[in-house]
Amino acid sequence: MSAPLTAKKPFPSTEGLSPDAYSLRIISSAYATPTGELNTILQYIYQSYFFEAKGYKDIAEEIEGVAVAEMFHLKTLGKCMLHLGGNPVYTYCPPSMYNFYSAKYVTYSKGLVFMAEDDVRAEKQAIRTYERMLCFLKNERVRSIIERILEDERLHLEAFTQILLKLKG
């Protein structure tokens, strides 16, 4: 498995967070939604297969490294949600037990340039989502976790922008 593409700064701990329904509601949209962390993990793993098959092993590994970082984001958000009083189930609005996540939201492009364009869009959306959360979050501990995830998302956007430039030559 590839090394995660993450900022060097460590993540704040989720330990010691207490129930906070307001913060839980704000951060849940980044978890298992059509634009959330689970979706990007599946999309990037899917794409890494195609890049490797087309002879772009270095790009495939970089995309897989982003997916690994997104896995850590998903884990961190899930733990955060649990401490905030939620059930981190894979639904649009945890802890509800309906409207479950579906892999139909993954972008299944087959052209490498299209994939990179999809990824640039996905990372821009993630950045907007996390920036918007920061406008509403009052819980400083949760804010620090979201700020740290946002640092990684900006790195991912930079990486996908470079991949796109490389592919377009």
C-alpha cells in the first residue's frame, strides 16, 4: 500500500470530545455522502487500477496515497462523530439508519484525463465543504480536526492539479 499523502503536522486527538449534536450535524456531511470521504476513497482506488494498467505506476501510487490519506480522514471523522454522540454509520445523515451511502456516487470515468479532472473537482468540493464547516463550528477541538483535514485536502488538490498538467502535457 502506498504511503499516505498528508501534511507533516499531526492530527489533533478525538479523545475527550463530549457529546455535541450541533458539531455532529455539521461534520457528518464529510463522512459518507456523494462528496464525502468514503466516496473519494472508493473513487481513487478505482482510478489507481486504470493508471497502473495504462503504465502510469507512479501516478497510480500517488492516487493510492491520496486514498490512504482519505481513509485516515474517514476514520478520524468516524471517531469524532462517535465521541460527539453519533453513530458513524454510512448514511447521508448519521446517526439515521436510512439513506445509506451507495457506490453509485463514485465517478466511473475511464479516460485518465477525465479521471484527473474529476479528482480536481472532488478536492475543490472537499475544500469548500470543510471551509464552510469552519464558518459554523463553535467547538474549538472539532475545528482543529477539520482544519487539519483541510490541510491535507489542499495538498491533494495540488497533487491532482499536477497529475492533470502532466497528462495534458
